[in-house]
Amino acid sequence: MWTNHHVAGFPHEKWWALKKTPGSIRSGVWNLAVAASSVFLLMANGCTKQDPYVPPDLFYYFASYKVGKNPTTVTPTDVNQDSFTDLVTTNMGSNTLSILLGNGDGSFGDQVELNVCKEPRSLALGMFNSDPFPDVVLACSGADEISVLFGRADGKFQEGTRYPVHRTPIAIAIDDLNGDQAPDLVVALRNDKIKVFLGTGTGEFTHGAQYEYGDTPTSVALADLDGDGKIDLAVTNGGPMLNAVSIWMGNGNGTFRPPTDYRTGKRPLAVSFADFNHDRISDLLVINGVQDSFTTFLGIGNGTFQPGRDSGADAGPNFGLARDFNGDRRTDVAIVNLQSSDISVLFGRDDGTFEYPPRNYRTKPGPFALASFHVTTKGTEEPGLVTADNGNGSVSIFLHRGLKTSSASIAPPP
Ligand SMILES: [Ca+2]
Ligand SMILES: [Ca+2]
Ligand SMILES: [Ca+2]
Ligand SMILES: [Ca+2]
């Protein structure tokens, strides 16, 4: 059992202990990675000496903004359609959403805090009705329901219908599962169930299939993995019986075929899709909450995956995302580490492995979730990062220094 509140008291010494005693058992993944990169350097260099790998320093801390208590997610979107990116957080400890309207320069206005359902644990955005304002659906883990909110022109949300689920919804994802252009929902319930809701296109949902499977689902993601036009599903099962990511192939009508499990690290908490090896086939990024690792799975293209490869993060990784941060066209990852209170940025090698060491950025206490965002929705400037600081009731903005600087700093010597 674990909850999302117990983050403030985690020791910060863990990372230092790891550095001082590199032989400790907990740093196994790290040591492997260090050993592997040393071998790589030896092989690459022959007899010549080369400086150890230094990860580029791409981001800088910009500002923090107050939100509700114990934020668990942060989602960039343009709430009021003014072309500046805004932020929405779910605050489990205060049963609220916080909406921060963007100023278009990386700064945000003060939060507007809205009372919502009990313990909003996660959020998905979609266009549920016919107006141009993004709508929200919440997995309300304290109320055994999902709650729909409709976006409005003033940047607030109007409460829609709540739908009961049985029970403890923990994660939610949106896509059109049955091809009728109306967004549908997949909800992971902590008591080993996956529940589908089908959208009507007018903002309402009907109850769809429910599957009993797995062990303590923790996250869901939707994408078409085999290119048949039917949306497929990935679910992390964080319970000790499974420690796996389950892949469910979609039938295109709101139902899924029985899943295939792929072994992850211990207690997988978050799954997302990325392309780590540049072959245009979806790969998986899974963040593991125990033993400080994350796992990448390279996709084969038919909805199946190669066995996962573990890489090390800092202490207590909780959530991650994949992007090309340094502009070398290789997909990198950024991970928030709940216990060590930092972001780790790891630079990809185009094969699902990463350069070591990562570049770490200190955050406020207990960073729980992370998103990348553009300051405006139309601009082409470099993405910033935003963390939901669970232990601090804030979001924090990290801005990108810009690719010109970073590519100069990583250019080989003449
Ligand atoms: Ca649909
Ligand atoms: Ca498919
Ligand atoms: Ca790929
Ligand atoms: Ca890259």
C-alpha cells in the first residue's frame, strides 16, 4: 500500500549516500550503467584520453507558483484559447483543481482554485462537447467516481456529470476507441479493473466494457501501436504480483483483446509512449517507483515489444516524459524523483539506452508529476518543464536555455 501524501519526510541523504558508497546494493542499476559507459568510452577512445561525459545543462529554474494541497498532476493546455499556454493541476489534498493562466513568457498568473470531487488523482483533457474550450475529466480516487468538467471562455470550468466506478479510480486516458470521433475514456481502478466509458459527443458518456485484470493498476496510456487504426492500451500494474506493463490491443469498438504482460522494474507507476530508436514505431517508457529505475521497451511494430531495459534514475522516480531536449534528434527523458526532489534529464543514445550521468535539477519537495510545455501555443521556442510539487503545494517552471547554447556546448572540439 502506498499513498501520495507521504512525501515531505523522505530523506534527502539517499543520493549522497549512493555517491559515497558506489558499491551499495541500491545503486546496482547505476553501477551497471557507469560500467557500461566506461567500457564504451574505452572502446571508443582506444589509447587516447577523453573527458568523461558531461550532460548539457539545458534548463534553469525560473519560478514557482502556489497551487492547492498535494498536487498530483500538472497539465499544460490553452484553457481560455488566447494562444498562451495555461496550466491545470489536480490537488489531492484539497479536493481542488488549480488553473494558472499563462502570460506567454513563461510566467503565470495566480491560481484560480476550483472545488471538485474528493481526491482528484489524475486528469485527462479532451473536447467533449462542441465548443472550442478544452474539457476535463477527473479520476476521483476518494469518491469512486469520475467527474467531467466543461471548459469555459473565462478560463474556468463548469461541472458536468459524475459517473460512479467500482472503485478507487487512479488513472484516466482519453482517445476515440470506437471511431465515431467522440472521445472515449479508459479508467484504471486500483482494485485490479480497467473500465471503459464511451463518449456521446455531446459531453455525456455511457458505461462501456469493464475488465478485471492485473495487480494494482497505476497508470494508463492509449495509442495505436500496430497501425491498424484501432486504439490500443498500455497499463502499468504496480502490485507485487505482476510488476509489469500490460498491452491490450484494441478491437476498434471500445473493447480490448486479452493483454500481454511485459516485465518492468519494481512497482511501475507511469507509462507513456515515445520513439527511442528513430524507427517511427512506438516504444514504451515506464517509471518504476522502487529501486530507482525506469524501463524502456522498443516496439516491434505489431503491438509487441522487445524485453525491457532498465536504466537508473535518482531516488524515488515517480513520473517521466520523453522528448528530444538537446536537439540531436535522439529522444531523451526527463524524470521527477519524489524522494531526492529533483528532475533527472537523461540524454538518449537512439537505442533505448542513455548517457550517464544524467543532468539533475533540484526541485521543491516531492515533485510528483512533470510536463513539458511551450510558453505560447503557437510559438516554436524551446519547451519548458513544469513540475507538480506534491510536498510543497506548488508548480515550478524550468525554462530551456535554447538550443544554440546547448549545441555549442556539446559540439566536438575542432
Ligand atoms: Ca468514440
Ligand atoms: Ca491498434
Ligand atoms: Ca521505436
Ligand atoms: Ca536528444
